[in-house]
Amino acid sequence: MPARTGRQYIEGLREQRREVWLRGERVKDVTTQPGLAGGVRAIASLSDMQHDAKVGREMTISHPLAVIASVCHSSSRAPRTNSKPGE
């Protein structure tokens, strides 16, 4: 999946059908629910940073399987070693 903007991330959350429950109550919209909206905004902010000229190159990689030029979040990068974090 190509790197999305924060707005695209939030719109994607609103468009996808999902069943989310919090404290025994069904959440209709995770983007506006007070207990979840802060996390949504934080991830949206990180998504926007991927498109920032100053830090975007550090947060994205060229997608190795893309037929046309595409970038994705660096978390999509395959591990380079077999070691576990902290080893």
C-alpha cells in the first residue's frame, strides 16, 4: 500500500466497515470517539510526515514490488537480520 496522507488514513477508517467496542459500548466512528480519536490523530500526523520534504525520505522506502514508482512506510521493509530487538 502506498504511503497515505493523514486525511486519507482518517477517510479510510471512516469508509471501512468494522465492529469496534470500547468499555462495553459499540463505537460508531473511531475517528471521533474521545477514547480513540487522539490515537487516530497521532497516526494521521505520522502519515502526513511521510509526505514532508524534510523527513519523508527517512520514513518511506521505494516499494520493491511496485510496477510504477511507489513509496510505502518504512515499517514495510523486510528485516535485515534474524536478531530480535534488544539483542
